[in-house]
Amino acid sequence: EAGVAQSPRYKIIEKRQSVAFWCNPISGHATLYWYQQILGQGPKLLIQFQNNGVVDDSQLPKDRFSAERLKGVDSTLKIQPAKLEDSAVYLCASSLDALAGSYNEQFFGPGTRLTVL
Amino acid sequence: AQKITQTQPGMFVQEKEAVTLDCTYDTSDPSYGLFWYKQPSSGEMIFLIYQGSYDQQNATEGRYSLNFQKARKSANLVISASQLGDSAMYFCAMSQTGGFKTIFGAGTRLFVKA
């Protein structure tokens, strides 16, 4: 079974530029998550999708971050414009169905390491 | 508000010995789930073990067990017979009912000595 795929693996940009990350979850997984992990910290949930609908984006800085999951499969996370403090690893994860009543474990991708100069 | 606390920034253990990584949590939701993940230097998060708030028995998965003390709001991870490959960051996490609002602790870095 293929795991969660993410691209690119690394990205370096100047502040005020825009950047986009892509995630392909495990086939059949209804729930998709985007996390931001700043160096030395635990991951912080940015947004959670159930199929193609947003169920939680309370910690997403909506003035600069946006995310979509068209057709309930792949997802993209965009930052525009980027700030220095956005430097982090962006992790995508998926689970079978978080709303099904059982606590499915999350399967994580390898992450995208973003450096904002 | 939910909170996860991991008070041990770093831990050392001798190979083949057991080690306990601490995790305390706070939530007002009566139904929740607790998870432990391992993050090796490669960066990928690996699920280890899960405990539901209504589970009567402590969870076990191979060499991993979760010491769940609900009244004390603690969910410590016990790794038995440590191996060199266990050297990594370990994160405790919690989700509310329906898998919402997943939060992670700051992590504990485990070093296994030969």
C-alpha cells in the first residue's frame, strides 16, 4: 500500500513570495490533515478535511494561508505572501475516517521543508 | 482548552533496558483519544500506539505499552527492551471526539546507548 505522498520535499523562497505544497493521501482515506512543525516543536494542526469539506481550520492563518482538497483526494496548501516565521516543515497526514467514531491513527507523509529567506 | 505536556526534553536509556516517556494532558471533553508517534531523524512521523478514554485496559503494541491513568490525566509510553533504532523524537498527541482538534506535545528525544 502506497503511503502519503508530498511534494516538493524542500523549498527555499524569499519573503513575500508565494509557495504551494501538494499532498496525495493514502487511497480510500477520507480525512486529510495539514500540520506545521517548527524546528524543535511538535506539529501544529493547520487544517482538517473530511472528503472535500473543511471540518477544522481554526489555526490556519487565513490572511496568508489557503488550502483545498478538490474531489476529496489530493490537497494543496498555499502560502501567499510568505513570512520568515513560516519557515517550518509542512506535514500532510491522512486517516481512514476520523468521523466514523473510532480514533483512526494518522499516517504521515515525509513533509516539505520550507525555508523563507 | 486542550493541552499536552511532555516534561522530558531528552532521555537516555541503555540498550535492552526499559524506558518510560511521560505525557500528561488536559481536556474537558469526556471522550478523547491519546496517541504516541515516533519521529526518526528522517522526519517522518510513525504511529506507535493508541488509547481511547473509555478503554478499560492499557494499550499494548509489541514492545510499546501505554500506561494510562485517567484520574491523573497521564498517558506514559513504556518501551521495553530498547534498541538502538529506538533513538528518535517521541510525541504524545490527543484528539477530541470525531478525530478533531489533534494536538501534539513538544516531544521527548530518546537516546539509546549501546
